[in-house]
Amino acid sequence: MNRAASLTAPPEAGYEIPAGAGIGHAHLKVSSLDRALQFYCGILGFKLVAKFRNSAAFLAAGDYHHHLGLNTWESLGAAPPPPHHTGLYHVAIRYPSRRDLAIAVKRLRESAVPLRGASDHGVSVSIYLSDPDGIGLELTWDRPVAEWPHTPEGGVELRMADPFDLEALIGEAES
């Protein structure tokens, strides 16, 4: 079987990834490590865990080994990828509380980082932006599972663009 055919074959029935599995980290190609560190550490507040020469850095929230890797190995001085091509759509950064998300969004506003959108997805509240290299980011807070909306059939209802009051969220940063 050729490679293209194997990638379009239906998946084997019966296997499911374990429920405890998750995305451990994302590794992003950036054009300037210093600029990326200024954004991810200086504005978003990630902690620099380790730096490899002046070409890679590893960042974390809390004591994890790293949630984000940044490197310039193939991208030093490069332009952002063009729109309408395959690749990463966005990386979601999940905040532990709605207030934590509000504080992050307030910091973005104070740093004049433009936002691309905000939405209530029913299961979560999300703010969309791009990092200095044009990489899409979603800053999000998940509602408790008991509050998730469900379809009439009982499945989770993922809403795509319910209206969202961004100013009210930012106001929660003060409380």
C-alpha cells in the first residue's frame, strides 16, 4: 500500500487513546528568540525553564518541564507562513480560572497586543490572537464539566461563535 493510501484508510475499530492522554507541549518555530521570549514570558507570564544557546528556549506554567518550546533552528529571521496553507491553526493555552484568563487578556490589552476575536463556546470561553510571528493562539478557560451544554441526543454541544462580552471579562481582572 502506498503512503497516501495508508493515510486515507479508515482507522482500525476498537482502539481509543487513553482518557488520561493529553498534549504535553507545543514546539514553535519563531524568527527571533528574544522577541518570542519577550512576548511569552514578559506578556503572557510563562517561566523560562531552560535556554539552549541562543536558538531554543523551553517555557512552563508552574513546575512542569515545559509547555512551550521555541526555536529558530529553521526559522531565524523568517517571515510568518502565508495564509491558506496547511500547518498549525492555533495553540490553546488553558487558564485554571476565568479570573486568570481575564488578567491575561487585560495584560494583552495593556501591552497593545491586538486580539482577533473572542467567543463563548459553551464548554469554554476563548480569546484569539497571534504571537509576534503570526502563530495563532487561543487563551481559554474551560467551564466545569457539569455546566457544559449538551445536544438533545446527550452529546457535548460545541458552539463556534456565541456572542461574548470581552469588556465584562476584562472587568473580572479587578475583582
